[in-house]
Amino acid sequence: MADTPVFRRRYSCRRFARTTLHRTMLEQVLEAAVWAPSAGNLQPWRFIVVTSDELKERLAAAAHQEFVAEAPVVIVVCAVPGESARRYGERGRSLYSLQDTAAATQNILLAAAELGLGSCWVGAFEERAAATALGLSPAWRPVALVPVGHPLETATARERRPMQDVVLFRSG
């Protein structure tokens, strides 16, 4: 297993042990997030670490996915589009800030997998409900909910489309 690249070990975990996530592990996952690349190194993101059962329930309701509340921690990845817009205008607001938070979210998932933790990228949720539950500034846009914890399930083999179906090479 250790020889398997981390991107192959990562999977969408939807069953979590009710054990507390050690603070050191959580900080390692968050450190990976802040080291993600971003346009102009603006880092237009904020990470809200939710451990309150009440808030996790509200986020699960916003996502219509109960498993979100079962993880010991939910990391809410937020974009701050205005920070990107100051340098890159509308393209920064509508695209770069979202790309940047996507990179940070992927780093969270990979760091969690590296530590033997389960995680899941939840993008299907009612943004307004999540923002209201968390009391977010209107300048912040929640773009991903990431439940993280010790998994109660093991990864199963996932199929991927063959590279020849999705990769095009152009030269010259």
C-alpha cells in the first residue's frame, strides 16, 4: 500500500468513526491546503473548521447528505472572489478564485489520504444555507464541504476511463 501513489489511495469516504481527529493531523491537512497553488499567489481562500454537531447537522441539511454530519470535522473551503478580482478583474472573480479553492480542496483530500484519513469532496450543497449556518461574510463563497475523519470503510477499486479516451497529445 505504501508504494501506491497517494492519488490512487484517495477515495470518497462516506462512513466515519466517531473518534476525535487529533489536532496534529488536522493541522497537517490544513497546511496542505494553504500550500496549494493560486493565481498570482493571492491565496483567495478561507478554511472554516467545523466540529460543532449542530453546525455539522446544518451543513448536512444544506447538502442533503447526512454523512456530512457524521465526520468528526468538516472543513468548509471558501473562496474570496474579491481578492482575486482586485488583480485579475472579472476573470479572477469568476474563475481564478474557484480554481484556487479547487486546488486547495484537492490538497486537503490528498493530505488526508496520506495520513490514512477518510475524506469526501462535497460540492453539491445549497451555498446560501451553508453561508447562513456559518455566519459567513457576503464576500466569502463556500465552494466545498470536506468531511474528514477516521474511515469506517475501506477503499474499493474504482474504475477510471482509459487515458487514451481522455488525453490528447499535440505537437509541432
